[in-house]
Amino acid sequence: MPRKARELSALEVKRLVTPGRHAVGGVDGLFLRVTQTGGRSWILRYPTGEKRLSSGGKPFAVYRDVGLGAFPDTNLASAREKARAIREKLSEGIDPITERKAAKQARQAAERRRLTFELAAKAVIKVKQAEASNAKHARQWATTIESYANPVLGTMSVADIELAHVVQCLEPIWQTKPTTAARVRQRIEAVLAWATAHGHRSGPNPATWRHNLDAVLPAPTKIKKKAHHRAMPIDAMPEFWSRLREREDVPAKALAFTILTGSRAGEVLGARWEEIDLAASTWTIPPERMKGRRQHRVPLAPAAVELLESLPQGEGYVFTRSHGRKLSDRAMGDLLTAMGDGEQTTVHGFRSTLRDWLSERTATPHDVSEMILAHAIGNQAEAAYRRGDLLAKRTRVMEQWATFLATPASASASQDKVTAIRREATPD
């Protein structure tokens, strides 16, 4: 049986300055450890109950050290008191180091659960901005969260957010701004899903719609019919086109190119010269700038090629302000207002006009029309077998569209016959 250490006095402990481990007595395993640099601290050494073999094959007991604080901040009496408390736990089968680790993990879990909704939203917004193909949509994510979610949820821990809090955010705008409210709900749901995935909350997501909010709030589709973008009537297009082409400013040329290609405004404003092949009369939009995240080839009618050739060519954006800066998102909308057509149509509305023209004035097949507008194929089976992009067929249709736009209004209005696109059997 090992000899019990003599119980040292406080003065004797103070005089211990030799590097090493010094037993101070009073409690089995209590030592003052002195480092080579003169630092001193208390440790309690105790056996773990584990046995190991030395290199010589002899068994030895495994010990564990637990720190009790630095000396002299923790004096001898306090060190012995702490050591006795740990010895009592050991006698009950509780390992203090394991207990400390468990307590630390519990504190860390509690800290994760205390993450505020505002901080969680910022993390999610950063991800969404990286994913967004349209900078405007990325900004809308941040704006809707700041305007409608943060006033109620911003300072709350994500772990504490419940159904009532989500309803408090949504109720004021649910019937007056149903479209915005639906997006806010989706974005709150995304933030809370992110928080759950990262261990900051648990349990069901209180912002989900099915079997949750649908029992509290009326369905958005039953509150208000979907408001479509204002679109110019088909027969009004030639007269508008004539006025538009009289202008030489860059916003006018950007809008003309948007109409000629049937593209979205963001795709046109982000167009770069390296995407344009004037010789092949095509514009290839990369996946990251497309709504559907798929590369899209746009056939360019002669009028579109002529328009591009009238612009300074080089590198960077096609439609620019001074010093090569990208044309602003509002430029084409402001132009419509300046021309007196802002009440009649929006920039996006020209895509609707093109779609109406395709349906009512041509025999264009539905799949070709959808490909012209870069719409996703709704039928998954059809999408799986679709390999080509119908470029030859789309080229003919877009040439007809350009011809229609350039036809004088009186002549255009008198044409009621449907235009066929099948001039020849061109394989795609």
C-alpha cells in the first residue's frame, strides 16, 4: 500500500519552487505542479481503473489528472476542498473529466440554439446570393427578410420560434400583399430549415404550409387572382416598334434586343460580347444567368444582328453606360415611362405579347414556343428525352417575329391569316 503524503502547511506549499509534481497531503492524489518556467497549478491525480502493459510486459494502472486552478489564485485550502468534492464523485462512479466534457457540450448546444433568426437569415442569404441567377432576386431575399420577418423574429433565438411568431409576421400582409407574403413564408421556412440542419433548433418547422399554416391562414390562391405583367396588344406592337427604333440611346437598343429575342430583362442586361457569335447569328447564355440554370442558345434574326453591329464591340457587357458600366435594371422600364407606354406594358410584358403572337398569329408548335421563351419542360419524361434545342425552327420563327414588328401597323393589322413555320424539313 503506497505511503500517504505528509500534510503540508500553506507556508511549506509556498516554498515549493522546484519543477515537478509535489504531493501536499490532506487529500489522496493532490499535487502542486511546478513548471520549468515557474508556473504553479493544482492537480488531482486519480486511477481510472484501467490496466495496461508496459514495454516489459508488466501491468500498470492508468491515472488521469484533473486541474483545480492556478496557485496562488487558488490557495491550499480551496484546492483541498475541490479535491475532496471530486473524490466524493469518484466514489459515486462519476468521472469529473467526463462530466466536464458533457457540460461543455451542453453549453455549446445551448449556444447554438441561442442563434438569433437575424444571424441565421444572413447566413442563408449569403448562400442564396451565390445561387441566384438574377441579382435583383438575391436582393429581394434580403429586403423581404429585413422588412417583414426581422421586426418580429430578428432578435429571437431560432430555437424559440413557434407557429404563433410566424403568423405574427405574415398576418399583416397575408391578404393585402399575398404574393409577397407567400415569398416571406417560404424564406422564413428556408431559414428555419437551415437552422435545424445546423443543429440550432429541433422539431417541426413552424413556417411550413401543408398541415400547419394552412390550418391558420387562407390559401394565397383564394385571396387574390394572380396579377399578370401588363403586356402590349399584338396589333399595337408595330407602331410602338417604329417609335422605339427611332431612338439611338442604349436603353432603347437594349429594349429592342429584348423584344427581338424574347429574352428576360436580366439576361439581356447581363449579356457579354463573348457570348455573342455574330457570324453564326447566335447568343449563348451561360447556365448561371438563366432562370432554369441551363445553357440557352438564342437565334438572332438579321434585325438583332444589325442592332448589335451598331454598338461598340469589344469585351465586357453589350449594353453599357459610360465607362463600360452595366446598364441599370431600371433603364428599360424608365424608357417605357418616358415614351408614354409605362401604363400599358412592362418590359417583361413583351414576352407575353410574343407568346400571344406565337399562339394566335402563327402555327408554331407548343414545344418550339416554350423553347423560344426558355421555359422549363413541365413533363419530366419529355425532358429526359429532349436532346436538341430546336434552333433551326426557332430561327425561322424569330425572323418572322422581326418581320412582323417592322411591318407598318396598317398592313400588320390587316393580316389575319396564320403563318406557318414549316418552309422546309430541317432536322434539329
